[in-house]
Amino acid sequence: NGAGAGAGGGADGAGDGRDGWLDLAMLFFFQQFRKSYVGDAVTSKSSEVYRVLSERLGLQDQAALLSVYVNTIASNLRRSSALHGHVALVEQSLQLLSDLTLGYSMTRMLVKLEAMLFVLSHHSAEHFAFLDNPVHTRQRTLFYTCLGRLLLISAGGDALEE
């Protein structure tokens, strides 16, 4: 019935039975959750959410949650060629990364994560095939913009404030 076809031209996943649509749904959830519970303005309502996340998923704090976010983003970007260049998946993954790198304190947390350090040190098309796909020119620019923000913070962005 063509249900698998769409923005990415359909996909069979990376051989693991998943397709880009499930990943897009996860990214949508992550974005909505981020708007309410992740960032500089963590409220008492947020602390209750983090208590439940700790009990049920073992995510102790924002850094643990951010690690899940970054692992998901990196996985989506690495698998993009297996998903036939699923444009929406790459766009939404990078939009989430971009939103996460806009805040100073959030960027400081991100740059300390093992998954983010991997992305920063392996930022080539060898690891992220979407970078070689001409369809993803805008996404490539956004990817390197995000990495630039992270590098600025990790290289001592505090010096710019003086």
C-alpha cells in the first residue's frame, strides 16, 4: 500500500527492522520533552520527572538524559545512508542537536559526554554518510554549526566573555 514510502523514499532500516518513521517519532518526543524538562530552567516539576526517570530507566540526571539524546542523534546520522538518505530524519536529528547547543550551560554539559566527544573527533563522511550526500547540503551546514558551538565552549569560550 506504499505506507513505507514518503519523505525518505521508504526504508528498511539498517537491517534491524526499524525504519526512519519510528526514529522520527522518538525525535518528536525528545523535542517536546526537552522544551519542558531539559535545560537551564529545570523546575521542581522537573525534579519529579527526573526522580521517575531515575527509578524506571536509571537516568540519574540531565547529563544521563543528554547522553541518550546524543546517542540517538549520532545513531540516526550514522544510519542515514542505510535509510536511503531519509531527509526528514537527518533534519530533525540535527534540529534537536542545534536546539541543545544553543544554551551555554547545556553546551558545557554536552561537550563532556562520551558520545559527543566521538562525534567531535569523527565528524567526517566516513562516519556520517549524510555529509557526502548532495541532498543534505543545508544539514551539513547545520551539523558543522553545532560542532562549532561545541568546540568554542570546549576550547574555553569563557575567554570571550572577558
